Amino acid sequence: MKRLLRGARVVDPANGIDGQLDVLIDGERIGQVGRDLPVALADGGEVLDLSPSFVVCPGFIDMHVHLREPGQEHKETVATGVLSAVTGGFTAVACMPNTRPVNDNAGVTQLILQKAREANLARVYPIGAVSRGQKGEELADIAELCEAGCVAVTDDGLPIATAMLARRALEYTSMFGIPVIEHCEDQSLKGDGVAHEGPVAAALGLRGIPGAAEAITAGRDILLAEMTGGRLHIAHMSAWTTLEAVRQGKSRGVAVTAEVCPHHFTLTDELLAAPVPYDTNAKMNPPLRQARDRDAMLSGIVDGSVDVIATDHAPHHYDEKNVEFDRAPFGIVGLETAICIALDRLVRPGLIRLSRLVELMSVNPARILGVPGGSLAAGMPADITVLAPDLSVTIDRARLRSKSKNTPYHGWTFTGGVAGTVVGGRLVFASGTAGWPGRR
Amino acid sequence: MSTAAATALSQKNLLGIADLSPEEIVLILDTADAMKEVGRRAIKKVPTLRGRTVVNLFFEPSTRTRTSFEIAEKRLSADTLNVAIGTSSVVKGETLVDTALNIEAMAPSMIVLRHASSGACHLLSRICKAAIINAGDGMHEHPTQALLDAFTIRERKGSLSGLKVAIFGDLLHSRVLRSNLLLLRKLGAEPWVCGPATLIPPGLVDMGVRVTTKVDEAVEGADVVMMLRIQLERMQGGYFPSLREYFRTFGMTEERVQRAKPDVIIMHPGPINRGVEIASEVADGPYSVILDQVANGVAVRMAVLYLLAGGVDDETVA
């Protein structure tokens, strides 16, 4: 079946396209992108007439989510996670291995992929563990993980425990062409910290996690990537000093890429003090840092030192967050707020163009993970995100499709949202916003 | 203060000094003057809180603070109940929120909370109708301690304005320090803090305080010397090498006190570690007001309970 998205603004930087064009979907794949494509839909296809106020992009890929299955299905399942993903405009997600049991073997990988097939919404790319059980002692069976479908390895939730293990991981993964994704955090410096170490934590009496805890591990691994030639991807970068290390690494030609989460380029640790003191939905790891860090993340997004915006979607049950601040788990949900935040805070004020946003959220994640997507070239999977940059969206945690509601953005209003999500040629989500066509 | 005197507290709870205006602090101290008079009577009891239930919910061991609150409550004729960890259902795995909701269901007027987590009182204040009084939350605040310290200073010095108040010890973990810094700044004192560099949190200087690691510099010309307790586990945590070295470098000795003003007062929230942060001669010396602080604690807590109960028209204590 053919489907024509007609008359929207198409932004496809991988193919140098930004203009009012038509996109023809042929079955599960992109047929053609061009001007005034003929409507020859004899076989019962359909036309979606869109205006240039809608933006058609290659599908957005969130390369950092926690789907919690197997083992913590009270927080999220693969099924609810991919529903949340397509609702938030993501056509694919890469899921972290810190499940229970850990995704350190083909059996867990296959289970996740089976659940994803059953849910049949967003594509799911499992990420395997670097070390067996994420214990930081010995490498997991990474060849087996790759064969089973893992697209990267990480011990996320924890850093790779030692420099030696990180070295081995970077060397070993180079055989498979997959990146090592690092959760940068020196454990001894982090200690039992729960908030960014600075004036806010000092005033609130919260144990601090200094920015250096992140930058030290990033620096270590950038040196190791340089030494080994391995591919390193820095997850959820938050500290300005880490960004400096990444910039230096890139300037020396090291194969290092880095992602930033929406909360780290919008929020600071001031959110811990007000409006809700000790709000556990402002507790995440890495923590919300100071304005200098937040502004550095924005500058990295603008100047290209940041490669990817990823959410670190970390669902936690209400009961788990409704406790004393230092006992609450780290993390917030992010799949259904990321695009709104990025459009409102990056594109609308003119910090970046839409084509750069598409690079950050589609082209680059696809390239780093080596997965299809990031392009609307003929023959590519028809994974498409349709943005509505002028749509006003007020975040209501009760309406999130994720199983968990732990967002600090409840009640916030953003200009910019998702109009529709197409995966493999199927319209899997339509927000029903004004101006969205009735089908014909 | 030159501004209009406060006649009531604007907030339902006492979560921290951060929430109090200077006028409200003065109101509490003035009220405590009247309460101290009650403590000098033959029958140390007024009917102010008759029929009201106050729950002392203590998740950390405490002798001084809990006893002080309990005496204050009893002198105001409140019905008091002590819930301490170990005898509560927390050991059965109940959450703080559920424990609070169960106590709340029995309709107490106030809950006095001591808890190891910073912000625990804020959490309770969001779910409880009862007034919450912070009796120490983690590393955050201990507002009644700061109030009784201010009361004691005011009693000796007449006013806090312009006084050099030098505070020594574990500046990183101390809730007493945080409450005192906020209060001293609000009442116009000039706080100095001094401790080992490992126990000075980054950002402390942003709280409007002079920070030094040199004891002599901090104590020089001080009107008030306030010692904080050094806990043994800080040495085990590697913040300083040994108690011996700590005392050599930071311990408050007679010799060091000589640099302060002749009428200096020495304070300590207790319990004191003799020979660790303070020499016995200093703790027991003529300028020590450590036991005055304990005595004043009852009057200050009576004032807080009384004002939070909303009863400023009660002539029995006026």
C-alpha cells in the first residue's frame, strides 16, 4: 500500500533537503521524496494533506531509554515503553541493559526483541552489558550479544568499573563495529551523593556529586579510546568539564561522541529548592547541575560538540519516588517531553535550525548505533516523525502513556510538539492536533 | 528590629529558619522570654495546649532535643506521645509517608519530626494537616537549636546585631550550622566558620559567611564562639587523619579562646566531645553557656509550640 504525505515541510539533512515537498511511502519503505508527486493510488492508498506548518523528518531515535523489562515491569514494560516512544515522536529506541536479569546474554536480548515485535510500535534496539552482570569484573559475551541483536554495549547505571576493563571493552568491541556507551561517574567521588555539589546542595543539606566525578571518567575513557582506536559514546553528559574533555578528544580525532538529555540543557539544581523543595522528580543521575553547566550543554548543542539528544527515559513507580529525597531512585521519564522541550528551547529561540535538531535526534543516533534510519532516501524504512512546531503542549503527567509519571515538567507549557509518528509505513501515532487532516 | 513587630507566624509549620522573617524570629525570642518565666514558677505549667496532641516522631536517636520538646509540651499541657524508631513500624518496612499518614489519621495537632534525611519535614508537610516542627532533618536544618542559640546570645549580649560569631567544626554535615547561619544573617550578626577543608562544603561561602581554616583568624575578636560536634565516623570517613590531630589543629583550648573578646561566650549544641573539639577547661569555664543553652531550649520550644498553635491571646503566659 502507498501513502502520500503531501505539502508539509520536509527536513532531511542527510539528503540536503529542507522544503515543502511530498513524501511517498511505498509499503514499509520510503518510495520517493519530491515536488508535486502524482497521486496514483489505485491500490487503495491514502493521502495525508499537510500544510507547511507540519515538518516531516526521518524518524527520531532515542538512543538512551530504560524499558525496565525484564524484571521491573511495575515501572515500565517494552509494550508501554514503545507506546510512550511513539507518542513522543520516536520511531525507535535503544534500551539499556540494567534490567533484572541484566541483558548480558542472548536470552535476555531475544526476550526484549520478542516483546518489541509483539508490541509492534517503535523499533527497539537492545544494548548489551559491557560486563557480565554489570559487575565490572569480566567482559560479557559481547559477540553473542551482537549476534542476538545488540547494537552497543554499556554498563549504564554504573561506569565501567576499571580503566583496564574499559580498555578491554573498547578493544574487543572494535571487532564488531559497535560503540561502547559510557555512564561517566567516578564512584569514589560520587560516594553517596544525591545532588550536584554546589551552593544549592550545601543549603539543602544534600550530599554532593561534583561535576568532576563525570569528567574524570570521560577523560579516562577518551584517552583509552584514543589509545585503542575503539568507539566511545558518552551518555547523558551534564558537566561543562566533560564537554571540554569531549571537545579536546574530538579535536585530536578520537572516535568519541556525546549525548545530552533535555533536562540537562533546560534545568538546573535550583529546581531542588523551588517550587517544590526536595522534589524527587528533580533527582536524576547525573544530577541537575548549575547554570554554567546547563549553558555549556546548550553551547555544545549549537557548535556541534554534542552529537545526540537522548532522554535517559528512566521510569520509576510513584511509590518509589514518594519517599525521602536521599532514598528516592535517580531518574525521570523523558520520551513524551523531549521533542516538545527541544523545539521550544532550541529551535524556537533560534539556537539551532530544524535540520540540526534532526541530526541530533535522528541522523546521528542512527549513525552511532549503525541502525537504519536518519534519512528519507528511497528504499529506507519508512520511519517518519511529523513535528508540529507551533503546537502548544502542556505536559500533564496523568496523560503520559509511559507506565510511570515521574516528570519534573508536569504543568509546563511548550510550543512545539508531535503531530504523528510513522513506523515502517504505518501511522502508529497521531496527536489529532488542529490542522491534521482527516484522511481521504 | 526597626520594622513592625510580628504578632503571629505566617506559616503553619516550622520547617527551617529559611522560612522565617527577622520579625518572626524576634517574635519567637520575645515569646520565649515569657515562657522562661513560666519555668521559674513553682507550678511550671500553663493550660495553653490543653486538649492538643503533639507527637514526637524521632527516627534518629536523641536525648536532649526529644526531652526538651517533651518538657516544653508538658509545660504547655499538651498530650504528648513519643514515637521512636525501633519501637515503630518502620522496622517492618513501612515508608515514612505511610507512618505519617497513620499518625495523621489519629488527628494530632502537631508532629515534631527528627529524621536522618534532609527534606523529610518538607515531605511530611505536604501530606499532613498537622503542623510539622523540624527537630533536625539530615544535614539540612535544626531550627529550634538555632533559635535557642540566638535566645542565649541575646540574653547575654542584648542583641545579635554586629556580633562576630565564630563557628567551628564539621561544616559539611551540620544542620545546626545551616540553621544558625541563616538566623545569624537575618538578625545582623557576622558569622565566621572554621573547620578542616575536607569538611567545608563548596557553596558555603554563598551563604554570606566568612570561611577560614585558621582557628586563630576565626576566633580573633569573636563575641561568640560556637563549637559543633565532631562525630567519630567523620574520622573513619577519611575527612581528617585522627582525633588527636583534629584537637591539635582545631580544638578550642584556653589559649585559643584568649584571642576572642574578653566577654566571649562559648556555646555547643551538645553532646560535647571533651578533648576532641573542645578542651574541658573551656567547656566548663566561666564563659561557657552550654548548660544555659539547654535550659533555654525548653523556653524556646514552648514559644514555637505556642505560636504555631496560633494562640497569642492566651493571657496565662503573657
